[in-house]
Amino acid sequence: MAAQFDDERLIALAARFERDDPRFARAMSTGRPSRPREYRRTGAWWALAVALAVLITGMIIPDGLLIATGLVLAGMAGQLFDPHRPRGRRRPHRR
């Protein structure tokens, strides 16, 4: 009985992985795992590089708007490094 319960839990876990991160699930099934989605941060690094480029440009050319834009972009890029950020858009609750 315990083995059947364990099998059901493993099947549920595999289905959850497939739903949450299909790329990771496919890689695990082939035996060559890739990093899970929450640890892939390539886009965050690119956003941070662009933000720093805008910020440095704003400092070289004394332009307050570029400095402010660089700071805002850096803050947005910092949020991308959070591995537990919510995915997708949330729909407002209707009453």
C-alpha cells in the first residue's frame, strides 16, 4: 500500500514539474537536467547591464532624466533576480 502511495506522489510531482517548467521536466526525462526556471537569470543580467549603461551615460552627460531612468531600470532589474517572484499576470477578483 505504501509503495502505491509513493508512486502516486511521484506521478503528481512529475505532473507539477511538467506544468510549472516544461523545459526542466523534458531535460530531466532525457537525463541531462537544465537549471530550473527560477535560477535562470540571463534576462536579469541583460536588464542590469542596460540599466547601468543608461545610468553611466546619464552621469557622463549630466542629464537628470537619464540618471533617473537608469536608477528605475536598475530597480526593475533587481526584481528579476528574485527566485520566488510570481509568474504571469494576476486577474483582479470580481465580486
